[in-house]
Amino acid sequence: MNEEQKKFEGHTDGQIAREILMNSLNEALNTNHHSVKTELEQVGEDYTDAKMKRVRKMLAKMVHEIFFKYGHKKDLDMSGSELVDVFGEYGLEDPNF
């Protein structure tokens, strides 16, 4: 992306909102963020890594539903999202196939 191009150039307001939502959900699943302590990391510190992993798996299932209901649509291809990798960790597949 060059300096003159805006991040969401060419996207509708709805597409921008959906992308922001998906980015936020991806951040919520992060357990090793480079610049902030995530809530999942806090769960791991306050309780145990095992509890954090169980909570992350539950959260991933919820995010999976949201991703395919609101995010990944024919007008906004999100197949390259980092969320897809998280879904793969838990064997969560595209419900459309």
C-alpha cells in the first residue's frame, strides 16, 4: 500500500465495518501479542495455560460462527485472514462446503 492509498479505499462502509470486526476478533484470540497483553494472556497468567487454551478454543468456535455469518462473504473475501489459521488449529471448517 503506497502512502497515498487509503487502507480501505474502494470498500463500502459495511465492508470496512466487517473487516474491523474480524481484526478485533483475531486480536481477541491472540495469546502472544507483540505490543499489548491480551485478555487471553491475562487468563493464562491469572489461572493456568490449560484454562487459557480451553477458553481460546471456545472463543475460536464463537468467532468461527461470526466469521462466516458476517465476515467472509462474496463481496469481502477474507480467506487470507489470520483467523483461518486459528480455525485450522481446531479443525473448524468452512460451513459452506
